[in-house]
Amino acid sequence: MEQFQKSMYDLIVETSTNLPKDVRRAIKAAKERESAGTRSAMSLATITNNISMADDNVSPICQDTGLPTFKIKTPVGVNQLKLKEAIKNAIAEATKDSKLRPNSVDSLTGANSGDNLGGGTPVIKFDQWEEDYIDVRLILKGGGCENKNIQYSLPAELDGLGRAGRDLDGIRKCIMHSVYQAQGQGCSAGFIGVGIGGDRSSGYDLAKEQLFRSVDDVNPNEDLRKLEEYILENANELGIGTMGFGGETTLLGCKVGVMNRIPASFFVSVAYNCWAYRRLGVKVNPDTGEINEWHYQDGEKINFADEAAQETAATTEAEQETKVVTLQAPITEEQIRELKVGDVVQINGRMYTGRDAIHHHLMENDAPVDLNGQVIYHCGPVMMKDDQEKWHVKAAGPTTSIREEPYQGDIMKKFGIRAVIGKGGMGPKTLKALEEHGGVYLNAIGGAAQYYADCIKEVEGVDLMNFGIPEAMWHLRVEGFTAVVTMDSHGNSLHRDVDKSSLEKLSKFKERVF
Ligand SMILES: O=C(O)C[C@H](O)C(=O)O
Ligand code: SF4
């Protein structure tokens, strides 16, 4: 069991830090489709740079290392209880080594278990089979994309597409809609797994099962093959693009599975996965516990580091045309009102992290520090403490900001905060507050956790650690932290505009196809 535990540790570390070859190829293809110098192309360059930084640092590609989900097939006679124990030990060890963020939270008290173990976490599902080896597949699916999963019950009335009936064409409409409704919030460009049929839970299971298929496989069911191809081609016409910035590539993969249903129910379940599609698998020798073979690792491995130099030149050229503004807190209202959607901001100096627990807390309580003129970063980092008790950031990309929509505007006004950084944008309430108060929303590239960790030069303090590592208020000193203004103090929102234009484009897919 000792060797099996070590194999599981290796599988976890590889999955968290090293994107599989099939996913890399899909991202490279997307990059080739974007025209150089656009916001989407620049974001993709940050993403691929981040992928190669994660390779070099053997550190998490994204700070949200998700809900570890294992799917295991064992030959008859293998003790599954022992495998489960070994996996749990490997998870705790990988968390201690900062390869996973402590992500298991008590749903009632909010307490973080600290080691990724707890009721229902990790997810481990077993099956038996006639083969003579153990097959272990692992997916680390983060929260932002998980929140964009959607389940349709047919018939349904869909925005932009009208009636979706109980047939292949109704299914087509649901899938097109699922891509539209995710916008950039699940860190597009994404991959979707679709489950047709089943009940509410088995339908989602089937959808997630599709995410274990290889990106470049071909569906053996002719109807589903056509549907997958149709979706991949046409979803990219929606113009949502990388991170919802607009652009050519919104979807990188679509896999559809089908199962029977009962007469009254007709579910179409969609599991959305961000570009940071961390799933791997291994074949393990049941006698020795050693890894014999890795899945998803056929063919060429794209090493994005080789392309970085070329891109730097293109990016620099494009940046010369973009207004780049340097900010250092405390920021004045006047400075903020000068910023417009599309400007690029580089932040130096102090920023504070604050996400769900902090925003909830600040509604009723005083802030532990003076936030007047300050910058709040929606981020739950991966942290490591050294022997001298000093904290270091191991991964620190933005989290989905829309969850703070009920609080953000009030909190900015209450404490005098001038800028918030996150991803995916915010809604009308925040936009109104930015206008009234003089604030700005800055969009960072979701999942680029190594890239941003590199901009963080020091952890200068921490408050509210009782909320756990991802939810605490970290005081960070940054240099050259780059983000784009996507909502300004003049009532402009790139997110609102992309939502509107993509809905118009969605309605072009109203007519029957299948
Ligand atoms: O929890 C996080 O750090 C990010 C999350 O995966 C998100 O996409 O919002
Ligand atoms: S931040 Fe983005 S890339 Fe990371 S897990 Fe969430 S959705 Fe995925």
C-alpha cells in the first residue's frame, strides 16, 4: 500500500501542476485562431505562459485545485477500503506540500478542515472489472466552472433560442445555451461534458464522465458525433472569447453521452470545465502499486515556453497601442475616474485579498485594516509557511467576482475602497456603485495562478485567519500586477456588452438543425 499511496501522490501532483497533452493541443489550436494583439490573444498568452510556469515550479496551475474526484476500476479481489485509505493519505500529504489548496469546508460552520479531507471529500468512486490492472482517473475541477454547470428539463423555454423540445434539436439548443450562460465566468475557453437522460443526479454523473474522455477522441454514436462537431463549431460563433473578453474561441471541447430516462423526465445536464482542465489517469499494477502507464499522454507535448519569446514581441507591440496606467494604493477618486474600459492597469504596492467570507463579514463588522483608497483582490491563494513562520504565495489567481455582487457596492462605499480585482465581471448593482462612489473593476486572467503569484513579492500580514487560508485577508505587496479595466466609473461594462452581443448571436441558432 505504501507504493500505491506514492503512486496516488504522483498522480495528484501531476494533475495539479502539469496540464495533459490533449488539453495543451486544444489550447494551442485556440491560440492560433485568435488574431495577435487582441485582448483574447493577450489573455491566452498569459494562460500559456502560466502553464509553462506551473511546469517549471511544479506548482498548481490554478489556485483552486478543486474537488478531487477519483474514478477507480479494480480487478476482483482488490481491497477497495485500503485503496481509499491510501488515497486519503496522499491527498493530505499533497495538501501539506502546497500542491493542493485546503478546499474542504464544513457547509454549516464554514470551518476549513485544512487537509482536504472531510464529509464527501475527496470523491472516490469504485467499479470492478475483468482487467488485471487498477485504473485510476482523477479530475481536479474548480469551483468557478462547477458553478456554471447547468441542467435543463425538456421541454424548456430558452433565452434567445425559444422552445427546446424533447428531441435532438432541443438538446442542441440546451447545449448552445449552456455555453452562452457561462459567459467568461468559468474561465473560458472551456470544455463541456453533456449527459442526455438519466435523473437529476445520474444525468450530471454522465456529463462529468464525458470529461474523462480524451479531447481528440471521436464519438462512436453517429448522432452524437454530429452534435459534438456542430456545437464545437457554432459555440465559437458566440463571440464570448477568452475570459469573456470577446474573441474567436469560447469552447475547446464538447463531449456528449446518452443514457435512458423514464417517460416523464428528459434532462440535459452540462458540466462545464475551465481551460485549466486538470484530469489525468494511470494504470497501476495491483501487486506492486506501481504506475505502469499514464492516460491522455499520447502524441506531442506542447511546451508553451518555446513560444513565449515570440509572444512577448507581439504583446509589447499591442501594449504600445493600449493605455497602460500604473496605480499604487492609496488611490484617489480622481485617478479612478480617469480610467476607462479597455485600459490596462499595472498595480504596485499593497493589495488585500477578500472573497466570500470577508465580504459577508464586512457587511456587519469593521475592517481589520484601513481600506480607504485601497485595492481588494478576489482571491483565495495557495500558501506555504516556511521554518521562520513566514508565509509565501504558491498560487494566486482571481476568483469569480459575481458571488460578491450582493455586497460589493455597499462595501466599497462603506470603507472607501477604490478598486476591486477579480474575474468574470460583476452586475448592475456594482456598476451603479462604481459610478456613484468612483470605483473600478479590474479583470485578471482566471486560472493564471503562477503568473500572478510571481507578481506578489511579499506577504506582509494576514487577518481573519479563522476563515481558513483561501478566505483570510492576506496583505500582499505586488509589483507589476496587470489587469484590464472591464467596468469603469462612467457606467461602462465590457461584461454587459459581451453578454448582450452573445445573446444576439445565440438567437441566430434558433432554427431547427437536427
Ligand atoms: O476558488 C477559487 O479560487 C476560484 C474558483 O475556482 C473560481 O473560478 O471562482
Ligand atoms: S479560477 Fe478559473 S481556472 Fe481556476 S478553477 Fe476556477 S474556473 Fe478553473
